[in-house]
Amino acid sequence: MSGTISQPAESEGRAVDGAASQPQEITQKIQEEARRLLRDDKGDVVIGYCQAWDDEVVSPCFVTDGSQVGKLVFNEHCYHNLARYLVGCEGYLTSRFRTDEEAPRVALVSTPATLRTVVGLIQEHQFERDDLIVLGIVDGTPVGIEPDVTVGRIKVDRDEQERVSAELQRLEMMSVSERWDWWEGQFSKCIRCYACRQVCPFCYCEQCIAEENQPQWIDRSSSPQNNRSFHIIRACHLIGRCTDCGACDRACPMNIPLSLLYGKLAAEVQRAFGYVAGTDLEATPALVDVLASESGER
């Protein structure tokens, strides 16, 4: 059984025409749209990327004034899933520390994975589509939302897709006991820093199960049993939700390939239910559909 998620090369009705945009062109378009939104009082904050301490490092940035627009950039290092800043107790669109009247009008620079994440968060009723201005960067892969403005087109990273596919197939070839031992070895490296959780847009619970103590489901100490429990529970929470942005892999200081675990689960969801997270705003998420069916609500 393959663990590879199958997606069409181009999204239905949203094929990318022509060559991919140059990074400078995308940067210019982002700056133009940000300047227009702030000048015309159409938005209060533009969440995008800016250059950090090194040429190969970018950071999320939050532009609230036209004078700051020039620091917005886009290049091959802009892979953070910026939807993370929309949700949670301090999220721009869900913060419980702001009244509805204080809620900012947010524009979000969105890569394809971020676009799919936005779809998932809307499906989970974290916010409404009209609450967000989407400055989209597309690559022709399916996304379940139409950007308000398409600021650029990029190429699909086929090399990375092939690498992940090959690694998943290698794991599939192992026996159950070999695969268990392999994952035990990976989880044993975990130092429980929770970086994977902190960067994930779908980990927006105000209190994580890993931090509850009445009852205490998972001990906080880093041990093989506790690490295994944390990662398996978190993986179960992401079934049918993960949009394969890779943020968890990049954040992990111990280089645990968590996206392989989530990718395998996503492939199983697609095989069983024909559902791929973030590709259809009108679709019922796979596990919601199953639970509704079992309860007789359908």
C-alpha cells in the first residue's frame, strides 16, 4: 500500500499559465498590494515575509504602515506557514483578548500550502472567508480557495515530492516490527520542546493535551514512552487536517521527519475517503463525515 498522496498536477479550474514568476516580480506585486490596502484603508495589517539576519533567512513580518512596505520580500526561503498567526488565543482573527470591534482587517501572503491551511481553518469555523484578504502565490496544485489577488506563480518542488515519496515507500517495505523500531528511534530523539506544535496552524488549542494535569494524559518528561504518546496523539489530531506545509520538519531541532508520519496518515485518508485536506472548501472533512455517518446525522 503506497503512502504517497496523489494530487493532480494542476488544480481544476486554476491551472497556472505560463512560466513561474521571478522572485523579484512576486516581491514587487506583494509590495504594491500591501501599499494599496494600507493606503486605501482596506486593511490594518499585512502578514508577509521580510529579510532576516542572513541572505538565506527570512522571518514573518507584520506591516501596518505604508512606510514599512519596502521590507516585504518573497524568495525561495519564504516557506513559513503564515496562517499560524491567524488562530489561537493570540491569533489576529481569533484572539480572545480583542473585541469584535477591535478585530483587525488582515491580509495574508499565502503560499499553496498556506492556502490549503486557510481552507482547513475556515472549515473548522475558526474564521469566515470574508475575514481575510488573501494574497495568493499559486503553483497549479489544488487549493480550495480563490485568492483575492494572485501575486505570483511558483513551480512545484518535484524533487522534494519524489524524495518524500521514496522515503515513504522505503518505510512501507519494512516489516511492522522494523517500522516500529525505526519510529521509536526517531521519537527517542525528541526533547519535548514542542516546536512542532508551536508552528502548526492546526495546533490552536489554548491548552494542549500534553500540558493538562487534571487528568494528566502525558507526562512532560522526555522519555521513550512519553515521547511516543505525544507524537502519536498529535498525529491522530492531524488526521485529515495536515496540509503538508512542512513547518514541523523545519522547526524540529532534532530533525525528526514528522511529515513522513503525517504524510502516511494523509495518504490513508485519501485512499479510504478520497479526501485531501485543503483542496475543497465545500467538502466535509473526512473524519467529520465518518462521525456524522456513524451517529446517523447524515
